[in-house]
Amino acid sequence: MNGAAKGAIVGGVFLALVGGAGYGVYALVGDSDGDGKGSAKGDTAAQSEKGSGPVTEKETAATAKAFLAAWAAGDARTAADLTNNAQAAQTAVGDYQTKAYVSKAVITPGTPNGTTVPFKVEAEITYEGTTNPLAYESQLTVVRGLTSGKPLVDWQASVLHPQLGQYETLRAGAPANPPVKAVDRNNEELTAEKYPSLRPILDELRETYGSKAGGKPGAELWIQSGDGSGPKRTLLTLVEGEPSTIKTYLDAKVQAAAEKAVARFPEASVVAIKPSNGHILAVANHRKDGYNAAMRGNRAPGSTMKIVTAAMLLDRGLVAADKPAECAKEVTWGRPFHNLKNFDLPAGTNFATSFARSCNTAFIKQIKPVNDDSALPKEATEVFGIELDWKTGIKTTDGKVPPATGAAAAAEYIGQGQITMNPMNVASITATARTGVFRQPLLVSPDLDGRTIATAQRRMKPSVQQQLVSMMKLTATSGTASEAMASVGGSDKGAKTGSAEVDGAGNPDSWFTGFSGDVAAAAMVEAGGHGGDTAGPIVAEVLNAG
């Protein structure tokens, strides 16, 4: 078109194609002083006068219209000037055309809701002679400029595309890492469409192993982190590549159950592990932020930590499952500690029952006899493999049990204080208790990259393991986990509940871990309340699938 503008009425809107790129500007007919000729700058005059007070409906409509028209025209500077972050907006809108290769954009505003305006984008991406459609919906909000007083679009990366997070960008081209086809332990394909929780994990597997596994890259549109260090999230395949196959230890059946289970509660995560070899069978998250908290979270695990504490006390001969362990209403160690709803148990109650009822005071009373502030961290590392730099196949977060004294040490005995875990860590703790041997969790085989697998310094004493398993079984049949575990078939099952108080949260985090046969699982629901109420049903559902 030799740089000339060419207009046409299409479907009730005016289209002006500008320049050789064929970038489209769409505005509603009759919105430009009645002449039907929309312009990228048509309504910037509406923002010229300083205002005050709430943004009006008229200001919202005019600002949104002008911004969307400028964006669709590829006029990054004009679009940016209509936002409250001109520098970021100009770069993003400019890159939309030059780095995401969007050759055409049809942007249709919807009905405003107060100062929020939804809109639909119908775009085309042209890369090396191939054109692909891209359609999605997003929204913008109009606010009053703090210094200018003008109505401005509140700039967020998600305005450009709803899946963009802060500092993330859209990019298109030939990715450095070829696509991969991930399959489960039975060679069933695992896709993000079928198993949404796996999306970040599949992206990371591609980032880590794609270039090593022999595939050939095609061309894609993807979301890239601000510094480019994180895994790319593919939005659209432009040219098909040749994927290589990555075999994982996941089990599609267990994964499907985990996806369904976490969907019942907000901010929920679960991991299932095979105790006999450490293979990860399922990873699922149901979170607003899309974060893989199941493997990368770091929150206090509450009374699920009592599995480790009990092992340490049994290991030192300070308690025995069938010997009395006083469960008072309250005990003081640096500060007062009490049980849930201040319950206590009759004199002569054995340690197994105190464990099954999750009696805090029965554990904290043992600090003085232990007389070693490093005892719990040592047990966690030497027997359960905590803090040994697990290399699962993707980036994960290790659990932490730092040395502590006084009240902080007492809090750690019951899974509070400075201890942090995620469901993968706790599932591994249960797996270790189940077999007496720590086997580092694995998502993919170490043969793929020759990475070193963590090994614990010592195995659990057989007598300790037997008592620990018997106490977890008691907890599952007549203790705090009995209601949640009632649906899990068979007698070879054990569990432990946990509730972890978090500063500023109205409800404690809900934790639950359990085993059935050769499957161990742990779940966490942020602000979910008692461990058996929300995290418990998640674990039970996953165990039944295994």
C-alpha cells in the first residue's frame, strides 16, 4: 500500500490499514464525530483537561477507545501516553508488533463495567511467511492520574494479554529448546490441556531437557519472564517442530485424581510418591497464581512434622509407642504451649495415642530430656534427607529445619517456628517412615542428565520404623485422621494431620499426609483450617487412585 492509508467498513466497524505491515485500527462507527473515520489519536483531546474525583463513565469510554485504537494501529507512543506507566506501556505495545510479530490486530471493546472495559482481540501473527490467528479476551481499567489528573489506563502487562504476569513479555520465533512430548510411566502422553497443573512442570522439562533430547524446534508465540531466566510458556504453535519424548515417573491415573482432588479447594496442592523408589506419581496445584507450591512452596507444616519429631524421640529411647507420655492441657518452654481447644488426655495414656490425637504438649515435654538443640535438625537431615539438595529433574525447594533454642525449639517440635516444607517434602517424610529408608523424590530418571541423587546418612532403626508406622496406622483408624482416611480401602494405611498457624491469616494452613500400600501423599491448603477437613480428603482421593 506504499505507506498510504486505506479504509473500509467491515462488519459495522471502520478499518484503517496503515503502512506496509497491514496493522489494523478498529473503532466503532459513529464514535469519531460522526464521520466514521476512526483514528489512533482520535480521542486524546478527551484527556487534555485536568479533572478530579472519580473517573466518569464518559472519561472511561473515551480513554479506553483512544488507547485501544492506538494499540491496534501499532502507535506505541500514543497508546503509552494514555496510560499511567508510559515507559512500560510503550515498550510492551511496540514489542507486540516487532517481537511478537503481530501483523494485524482487531480490537473490539465490550460493555464497560464502571471504570473497567473488557475487550476482544483478534490478531494475526506472521513469522517467516507463515500467518496464524490469535484470539483472546482481556480488560483494562481507567484511573485518574496522580499528578496529571487525567483519566489514564492503569497499565498492567495483563492488558496486553491476560496470561502475562508482572515483567513478563510476549515473544515469537524459533525457541532455543525444541518441543518435548512428556509421557507417564506407562507411556501415556501428559499434556497441559488434560492436566493443567502440569503446565509449569512441562515447560520446565522442555527448558531443561529439550535441547538434549534430540528434537527439532519449530516456531512459537510464548510468554517470557522479565529476565529471560524462567521457562517459556508456549501460547501458540506457529510452525510445528519435531518433539523428542521425555519419560517421567508420573502416573496419568494418579495425576488425574490429584487434579480433581485439588480443584475442590482454593490454594490447594498435593504430591504423591512411591515409597519403594521415590518416584513422583502426581503433582497438582489449584492456585490463583499458578505457582507450583506442591514442589516449591515453603510454609510451616504443622503437626505433620511430628513424624520426624517422633522418630527422633523413639530413636533416642525417650518414648515408646506403648509407654505412657503425659498429655497435659498446657506446658511451658520459653512460653506456654497448649493443645487444640486445650484438650488433655488421662494419666497413663501411651505415646501412640498422644501421637494419634496430635497432642502438642506430649512432644514439647520431651525437650528437656533430649537436651540437644540440634537433635531435630540432625534427625531430619540424617534419616529423612531434608536439606540435602534434592535434584528431582526440575527446580524444587528443599525443606528446612534450622537449629533453634527456647520457645522456637519447642515450636519446631510441632512443626511451627522456622521450619518450612512443601507437600513434596512431607510426602517424602511419610515415604521414609513407611519403609525406613530415604529415597530422594524423582520426577525423571537421573540417567537423562547424570545428576547426583541425594542419599541420607543412615537408615531408620527397624524398631523405630515399626513403631512409627503403627502410630500412623492408629492415627488413620482412630485418631485425628480417621474421618478423612475412612474412604481409603484396606488396612495397610496410615496418616498424620497438621494445622499450621500463619501470621496474619484468619485460618491456619491445613496439612495432611498419609500412605496406603506403596503410595505416600501429602497435601496443603492455605488457610484451609484443620488438617482433616480440607487437605485430608485430597490425600484420601489420591491414595485411592494409586
